[in-house]
Amino acid sequence: MAVIRVTKEFRFEMAHVLWNYDGPCRNVHGHSYVLYVTFSGEPVNDPDNPRNGMVIDFGDLKRIVHESVVMRYDHALMVSGLAPAESVENYRKHFGNVIISPYQPTCENMVADIASVLTGRAPAGVSLHSVKLYETATSYAEWHASDNQ
């Protein structure tokens, strides 16, 4: 058997603000994020198994990512926990779903966080290969397992 990679695309809307940044992203603003999650493994080779021929059922992949990532981020405002407490409290007053992150909520940090959340969530014999997160139509950050061993 050969190792095969399977990828599924996800979309969510999220706002963020970059604390202590010297550009326009220091203001609250939103993005239509596009997320690609790729798992790899050998397809099941057992005619009696309902998952025969699959690395991971796309429905299972969808459930894992939707529950672990999309539901968390969709229509939220992400703010760095490094921001002054009064700023964070002000965001909480004005926005319903505020995520206080332990990091600056850049695309790069988000993709690393998403990868850490998804690592180990796949069925036995299947591993997270890569995560690609588009913040805009032309800008993305990418995480690869081979770079992070």
C-alpha cells in the first residue's frame, strides 16, 4: 500500500485585533478564513471494513475539524491575552464571542494552534500532515508535520 494524503476545506468568519502592532491590523477587523486540513495514512485494505479504501472518512474529518476548530473560531473576536486588562474587558463588553488567546492572533500563530489541537485527533494509523490557513485570498500560513518533529 501507499501513503495517501486527504484534504478537506473549511471556512469560517472571524475578527481579530493585533495588540501593540504598528499597522492597520491594530484595529478590530475581520477575515473570511479558508482552512485546509490534510491527514495522511494508508487506505484501509479490508473488504469487510466499511471504511475499506479510505485513509479517513471525509465525514469523520469534517466532524473532527468542525468540533475542534470551526465551532471555536466562527464569528468570534480573537484578542491577545497580552493586551491590557481594560482593553480585553472592553472587547468582552461589546462583543459576544471573545477568545482571549495566549498569543498574538496572527495567521501564523493560529495555524500552529490549529495544528496542535488537531494532532492526535485522527483514527489510529492516520496522522496530521499539514494545515494551511488563508487569512485573505492571497495570504496564508502553513504548518507541516515534517517541519515540526
